[in-house]
Amino acid sequence: MNDVLLSIENLHVTYRTDEALVYAVNGVNLNIMRGETLGLVGETGAGKTTTALSVMRLLPDKIGKIEQGKIYLDGLDITAATEADMRAIRGNIVSMIFQDPMSSLNPVLRVGEQIAEVLRIHNDKLSKSEVDRRVDELMEMVGLPKERKVEYPHQFSGGMKQRVVIAIALACEPKLLLADEPTTALDVTIQAQVLAIIRELKEMLNTSMLLITHDLGIVAENCDRVAVMYAGEIVEMGTVEDIFEEKDHHPYTVGLFGSIPDLDKNIDRLTPIEGMMPDPTVLQAGCPFYDRCPQRMDICNTEKPAEVMKGTHMIKCHLFSNVEKAANVEKVGEV
Amino acid sequence: MTTKNVDKTGVGKPDSRDYTKKRSQLKLIMYRFSKNRLAVLGLCILCVLALCAIFADVIADYQTMAIKQNIMNKLQPPSAEHWLGTDQYGRDIFARIIHGARISLTMGIGTVLTSLTIGSIFGALAGYYGGKVDNIIMRIMDVFLAIPNMLMAVTIVGALGGGLVNLLIAMSISSIPRFSRVIRSSILSVRDMDYIEAARACGTKDSRIIYKHVLPNAIGPIIVNATLSLANTILSISGMSFIGLGIEKPMPEWGSMLSEGRAQMRYHPNLVIFPGIAIALAVLGLNLVGDGLRDALDPKLKN
């Protein structure tokens, strides 16, 4: 299993606020191979960003806490690393692209300076001219004229700022890139450009990527595998083909795809999933989707469904537990 | 791959604009400042005072004109020889005022720089880390704030003894709490910005984040507060000298000149009027500049 770059095992994260204890992530398991792009989809508040922040160990101080579980990045246990180790890892081995490029650049520093900063932090030996040259390279790599490195962020448009953010994230050629809705704040044409840049650079540097988004189109275009997250749990995971073309799905995934309007038909109303996400301050005994599930059974309310594997396709739903048992029996029979 | 990328997006095309010319925020601030006439007036007043202080020795010799007593010449009205007249010891008032500017300005700036530096450190730590650190630092500052500024300075000078250095220490200590308050609050507003988290995500150390990312973004209110409190400090120093706790006697200082001229005030008003005007001008100039800076630094106030 040398190819696994990031492996998250049974991750539980809580936020301790004044009013309540919020269960943000409840038992997430996932792996990312080297060079692979994993799409993490789900509605707002499903715990996607929290999962990414856990990998960076950047959960809000004193509020967010990893309660349980292990995160291995390139063989190193993130949950046990010291703060100094983490500083050496952040930006160097794993880096993050934030949602809003407008606010993730420091307004009082020149953009070139901001790209240079991450280079200097992780490479003490680089001379001033080497850093300069590398900054020029990075600017050109993301499609910005290198002359503009002396400008301030407010002199750039949104898409260009996101390019600068990408340049910063890729400056040290990290092994893993966490892209937290990198295109949400951009308009559609710029979205396509930015994604194209990320994709090309990722291939060039052989970087793995966790792409967080709620745009299923982006997932289909950019990802190798997809994980669908709901209420802090991954309810379905598989290759893009598994998710987009197979017929067996978690009812939540069905609802998610069902809420995309069909271009070929004339529809008056969209078909959303009825109901709301369960209260995150209450830990669910059974399946978190129980309340909204059109195919719910009695067992769903009381017992957590197991992760049912079918080849590369994982579904966490009682509807498929029997199928798995049957498949196991078959396998045993074959052997 | 890179070139293909550049062609597709179109931003890589040669650009005729000259980016090497450093266009900066500073220019914009200077422009906004220069539009404010009162602020420019204040700056002019300050410049004149500063020039007087710098070239005081050229304008009037310290030993022979500002210090040396000349009883024969005492209490002269303003004349061509003594522009603002002489005091009860026959010393030239104009000479004493410009040498006094030296003391007032250096002491004022020294006090503000000292308390600003120390106050910044405390305020930045309290604001950035929050929680326990914040509580401990700010409660100690609250204790200091509970004592009136002047009373505090008087007490410290009383304990340490007079003299310039002790006065500076006393004034600094009494204005540290105010600075750390202001700095803490402006840091609180910057601390949770996305770019601070982004800097953390790059593996930047806390000390570097505070120094490079947090402080520069919080600098506006800090500069304004420093300018305005410089005026306050000059006033306090004069006050301290007036009650005899500031500088040692023959030294010319605006506050002590006022104090010494008190007795002759009725018959020789020039003894108190001119030092008074000097204090008023300095404070006015600093306040005008402070107001102008606040408007220039705050982009929300521009019209």
C-alpha cells in the first residue's frame, strides 16, 4: 500500500462552542492515492471543510478538536505530530487553497512577496535571487505576467487572485493539495480557467488533490474518485464511473443528483431533498439520513449501516447490506 | 504546457504598462492627506517647530542666550534684539522657546515610541492569542488604567526622582495601557481574516504572522493614536514641568517657563503668553495631523 498518500481512519471531530457540542465529523474513512484527485461533495455543513482542516491541523483553536481517529500523511501520523512538525508540513507537503481568493491574500503585501514568503519558510538555503527567479516561474506557471508581482492584491481581479493563491499553494510542490471550493467565489468562465490551471499543474507536479465542492459538474470533469458526505459521514464513495453511471446508490446521492434540473425537460420546479440536515449537536444513533430518506426502514433509525464495498464502490446504507452478505457468500463459494 | 496555458487564458500577453514603477498605498494616502487643508496646515506648524528644534543652536546659542542669567536685561518687552522680550533673569524668551521645542518634541516622541513599542507587544500578544494570555495582560492594564494618567506619572516621578529620563519613564508607563488597548482591538479585527489562516496554512510561525501579517494590517489606528497621544504627552510634560516635577531648573521647557513667569503675569504678560502659544501650536499641529491621518488612512471615510 505504498501508493496511499493520505489515509484518514475513523475521524471524529467536534466543535465545542458555548452553547453546545457540535459533532462535525463522525467516523470518516478515506484514502487518497498518489497523483489522484478525490472529490468531496455534500451540502453546506456536511463537514467537508472540517475534514480538510483536520488534515492541516488548523481546526479553530480551543474550539475544534479531533476526538478520535488517525490521519496518516505520507506515513506520518498527523494527529500525533508536534506543532513545529506541522509547520514544516503545512505549505510544504500539504497545502490548501481557500474558498475566497478575495480575502485569502494579505492586502498590504505585494503578491510576489507573498509567494516568496512560503518559499523562504520552507527553504532556508535559497538565495534572494533564486527565490526571485522561482517567484517569476510560479507567476508564469499560473498564467500571470511576472512583472505584476510588485502589485498589491487589490490591483488584481478575482480570478487572478485565485491564480496567485494557487501559485502560493504549489510553490513548494506539495504532495497533497486541499482545494476547498476553489471556484465558488468565481464566475463560470473564470472557474473553467482556474480549474484547467489546477488540473494541468497537478498533472505536471504529480500532486494528489482533495477537491471540495458542491458542484457535481466540476467533480465529473476533474476527479478520479468521489466521496459523498452527509452530516459528518461519508455515505457513498467510488470512482467517478461508480457514482455517475452505476445504478446502485445511497438514497442521499440519488436525491443529490435528482435535484439537478434536467436540461432536456421542461420543469417548473426543482426537486430538492425534502427536510433539513439533522441537528449536528445530537449524535445520530442510526443512519443520519433517516429523517429524509424515501426508502427508510425500521433498522435505519436504530443501527448505523455498515460500509458495504462492491469493487471500488462503497455505500453506507442498510438497503445494500444484504447484497453484500450475498456477495460474500458467493465469494466464499468461489474460493 | 505553461505556454499553452498562457495563450488560452490570455493574461500572459505582453503588457505595455510599466509595472516596475512602484505604485503604492502610500501615494494614495499622501494624496488624500494633501487634500485636507487643515491637516497640511498642522503639518506645516509641526515642520516649523521641528526645524526650530533641529537648528536651535544655529538660531540662538544655548549657553549665552537660553541659560545665562543677565539681570541687567531682565523683563524687557519685545524688541528687535529680543524678539519676544526677556524673562525675570534677563534670558531671551525666543531662545528659550526654541530650545524648549527641542526638549518637548524629543521627550514627546521618545515617550510615545517607548510606550508604543511596549504597548504594541502587549496588545499584539493579548489580541492574537486571546483567552488566558489576553485576560492576564488586559487585567493588569486595567489596573493601570484605573489610576489617572497624571497622578500615575506624578507618583512614579515622585518615587524615581526628577530628571528627563525619569520623566520619560513615568510618562511611558502611564500611557502603555492606552496603547495596548487600541492595538489589541485593531488586532482582534484582523486576527480572524482569511489571509491570516492562509498564512498559517503555509506553515508560517506565529511570531512572523503577528509581525508580518497582523501588525501591518492594523497599523492605521495605531499611527493615528500615536500622533494624537503625542500632543497629549507634550501637554503632560509641560504640566509636569509646571508643577516642578519635570526637568531640572535652568533648562528651558515650555511648562516650566509658564510656571516661572506666573508671578510677573500681570505686568509682563509676554512671559507666559509666548510659551503658552508654543504649547498650543504644537498640540494644535499634532491634533490636525492626527485627524488628517485618520481620514487619509481610513478608506471608508473618503468621499
